[in-house]
Amino acid sequence: MSRKFVIALTVLLCLLSVVNGVVLFLNTAAPSRAAIAGLSYQDLIRDPDFTRAVKTVVQECKVNVDIAKVVC
């Protein structure tokens, strides 16, 4: 490989890393939040009946209500 190609590739990778860092910092994705029967997301994660119902539905999965994540 030529020296110019290696330098151009290095600069490109550095620029892509900077763009990636900016996108991660801005975090433009909106988090998903549930609202059922007038209960807010926070109310639902604290409700033991709702937690039990979710665990029943996804019996083969692990439910972590602290971080709102289901892992199958």
C-alpha cells in the first residue's frame, strides 16, 4: 500500500470516529416509554402486579425491570 493511501485511510477512520462520538453524545433516539391504564412508565416499573404479569408472559426470558430490559 502506498503511503498516501495509508494516510488517507487513517484520516477517514479518525473522522468517522469523531462523527460516531458526536452522534453518541447527542443521542437523538427517543426512549420508548409505556403508558397503560393511566399509569406512567415509572408507575408500571414499580407495580409488582405488572412486573409479575410481564414475567409470566416471557417465562423463558430474564426480565430486569430496573433497566426495563427483557433478555431471551
